[in-house]
Amino acid sequence: MGAALDQVTKDAMDLPPRQKLALAELLMESVDSTADSGAAEAWDTEIADRIRAIDEGREAGVSYSEVMRSAEQRLVP
């Protein structure tokens, strides 16, 4: 990495968890979504497969509140 990128990375790693997530979201949005034209189709297929697995009882869903509680525990020191 160049010196500027090293500094930006260091500064980003020093951010609080919520600000890291906000930065990550901004960076992801800034990437050209056409870079991988098959990604959207692959995700659509994956999502449909996961929904089918839950509907057929092969997988159990996880509630939103449980997911958020788990994420908070991992992100907040």
C-alpha cells in the first residue's frame, strides 16, 4: 500500500464501530456495480435458494432482533 492509503487505513481502523460501518457502506456504494455483472444474478439465485430452504423446513430463519443483538456484541467492545 502507498503511504496515503496506509494512513487512511490506520485512521479508518481507529474509528468507532458504527462509523466503520458507515464508511464501509460509502466505499461499497462508490464501487462501480457493473464490475461483476454476474453478481446480482448470483445473489438473486442465492436468495431464492435460501427462501426455498426455509419454506421447505430445511433451514431455520433467524429473527432480525437476534441478528442485530449478535452484530452489536461483535462490534461493540
